[in-house]
Amino acid sequence: MTIDAPLLSEQDKELGLFLIDGTWKYAQIMEKSIPKDAPLIKRSLPTHFRTAYPRYQTACSEPERGLASIEALYIAFHITGRSTKELLDHYYWKEEFLKLNQFTSEDSWHSKTPTADTAFLQEE
């Protein structure tokens, strides 16, 4: 995950999403395992999104932005206009996350207004 990359936008919809699930403590180590010649475009999510996951990320340069991977994926889908239907169905903090970030139940089906910690996008 990269906090300082350009923002993800609806224009990125045609690109694939490559999300690494892990802790901020090991983020740099995991990123080093990606081949340097991999055709990846780094993106970030808007700073106003907050996690509902009850932990504090001390290894993250901006702990309050340390989203759970499923939260970051949901936001990325929302921003790019992809369907989020059933994406959070098994996420224990689903309701808190949606409420905290002012998503409506309609947003859970499909985004109308793109608004998405970081996703790596792969060119197709």
C-alpha cells in the first residue's frame, strides 16, 4: 500500500487491481518481492476514509489511514464504479465501516459517485 501515490479515480476502472494483504510493518518487505519490471501503477485512496477495524497501526506513517485490506478494496471498487455487492458480507465491522465513512446501502451495490489506502493497479 502506498499513501503518497496519485489518487485512484473512475478513469482507472479499466485497469486491474492488485492488492497486497498484510500489515504495515511488513509492507516494504512485501513490496520488494514484486519484480521491479512488473507493469504496476501505484494509486492511493482519499485521506478522509477511516477504518472500523479496532487496531492501531503503529508501523504506518499515517496510522489513522491504516485501512483493513477489505476496506481498501471496497473503497477502490466504489471509486472505480465496480459492484461492491456482497463484498463486505463476511466482514465483522461492515456496518461500522459503512456508517463511519457515510456509505449508504445503495453504495453497497454499485457506486454512482466515485469518491477510494492504497491499491496497486496493473495495466492490462
